Amino acid sequence: MSQDTKKEKKFTMTLPPEELMACGHLACQGCGATLAMRYMLKGLGQKTALCIPACCWAVIDGPYPYSSLDVPIYHCAFETAASTATGVKAGLEMAGDPETTVVAWAGDGGTFDIGIQALSGAAERNDDIIYVCYDNEAYMNTGIQRSSATPYGAWTTTTPVKHFKNRPKKDIVAILAAHRIPYIATASVSHPEDFVRKVKKAKAIKGTRFFHVYAPCPTGWKSRPEDSVKLARMAVQNGLFPLYEIEDGEKYTLNLKLKDKKPVEDYLRLQGRFRHLSPEAIAEIQAEIDVRWARLLKHVEA
Amino acid sequence: MRPKKAKKIVFKSAEEMPIMICSVGDQTHNLTGAWRNIRPEIDLSKCIKCGICWKFCPEPSIDVVDEWPVVDYDYCKGCGICAEECPAKCIVMVEERR
């Protein structure tokens, strides 16, 4: 390409150009959760209200009276993300504003462990909210403690190397699918176009909508900050975190069809939290992924 | 597209504080560029304007000025995602000298 034709070429923007997240926030270098928030706000636009319980984002956003986000935020108690969002939505409707999208934005601790009863209640009532769980696979904000989203074999400060976690990760999407809510989707920060498309689709649907977003955490995973997006992409490509949607708890759609899954070992070797794993343990993780993948394909084909 | 550069807000008394919990200012007074150990440098002669560095910047500290990507060194934390993801390999991380 010559220099002149290049000068005329437009900068490619595959995402909406509006930026609702400002610089100067307090996230670590290479944080996946900030990317997730950026893409979600690009999809939802300005007419959004956020309910954030105690999680990394309660800190990243900044101390009162500052906020890195250009949308209103309600900081609520750890277990009440979904019920606070329900209340905010009911209040907005009473005030005559049915347009604003209310989003509960919680980490994996606030969704899988502590907030699950509020989430289950909101899903059962089919309240008109979007619940986003950004999953960094431990309580990263308080210092890398084990949560029920931590995968098999991972090191955390409460599951040290000698007694690493020996239980698999909780399948939150299946739990939500059993509630028969209108829309459930998984998304990854490595596939932002797919994420923004799903967010726009969810915005048009009424009822409880759930997102499970894969957000790598260099601090807690003991990986290099520049590998964050690469790790998220590897998790999608090796079948550890498949991208799919579920409508009405029944209709499964696989967004990224994998011809052959890549081995999970390359993904595990990039992270310090899996350094202690023996080849037998890695084979066990691979077998678990294959079982889950086969189960998902069965759902998609049914 | 660049967010405004906000000043630090100081409340002199409790009465001045807003009653509602709301954000009254952004955090752009917090220059996170000071956290950086390595800095990205873009070689624009090799740039293909694919937009991938802009797309994956978690700050977001990559601006688009006259259809070219430009790094805002006031806020870039030096994570290196842009250099890792760039398909044309035109971003290199060099050691920060102050």
C-alpha cells in the first residue's frame, strides 16, 4: 500500500465509537473486567443505570464523588445486585421512565456464591433487568480467595498448591437456563463484536437477561498483563468457555463453531496459578472440557 | 472523542455535597500514566489502520486523531495488549525513561 492511499483509508472501527468509560480509572494493568464494561456500555448507550455490588468494579470506578463511567451507578451490598436492580427498575417505571435499561453488574463471587439467591429470585419473577456476571474466577478484589467459579486445579490464597481446588466450576448458565428466563448469553472480552451484538439483542428483549462474561485477571491468574485478551481467546478456542446463547431456556445457539478444539495445556501453561499441575491433572481437565463440550453440542442439536 | 480533562473536586463543607448518590465528576485528574514501566510506540509507516489496538485498549487510552491511532501517555498504564494483538506488529514496547 502506498503512503497516499493509506492516508485516505479510514480507521476501521468495528465497535460503536461512543466512549462512556473515561480514562483514569483504578484497574490493574491489562484488566479484562474494564474491557467488558467498555464493550457493554458501547452496546447499551447512555440510557443505562448500573447497580454494582462489592466487586472489582466498585473500586475501579473510583471513590465518591468521582466515577469513571458516564452513566448513573448505585453501589449496593454484596448479595443484593439483582434485587437492587429490580427496585431501581420499579422506581424508574413509577417515575414514568420505561426506556432506561437497568443493569446489575457483579463479579463471580457476587453471582455464583453470595448473590445467587437474589439473582434466582429476580429470574423467577422475570424482572426486567440485565444481569452481567464478569467472571475472573476468584474473589480478586479482596486478594484472590477461592470462589465457586474457580476452576479445577487452580491456585488461590485459600487453596494453596498442596491443597489446590479439587472441585469443578459451577455451571451458572445451566442454573439460569433452568429458570426459563428469556435470554442467556456467554461472551468473552476477546470477541467484542459478538459481545456488542448480544448486548444490543438483549436490550430489545423484555424480562431477565443474563450475561456470563469471561474476563481474565492478570493479578490473580499470575499471567502477563499483555496476555489477557490472548487467554480469553484461547479459552474460547479450546472449548473451556464456549460462546453460545439460550433463548427461553430451550433454544441453544452456538455462536462460534469449533472444527477442532485446541489442547487446553497451552492455555494452562501461560498462567502461574496452574503451574503445579501434573500431566495427569491436565488430562483430567481436558476430559472435563470434552464432556462439557459434548453436552453443549447435544443441547444445540436437540 | 477525547473525554474532558476534569479537575479534582473538593467539598468545603458537608452542605456542599450532593444528597443523591451520583457521579459529579470523572476521574481524569488521576493520571495513571505514572504507573507505567514500559511504553508503547506506534510505527505509523507500518500501521494498517485495522483498529485492533483501539478495540482492545482497557483504558481506553488510544485515540483516533485524523484517522490514525495515537497513544495518550497521560493515561496509558503500559499493559502491552496493543503490542501483543497488533497484526502488523507496528507497536513495540520500549522501556520508560523519566
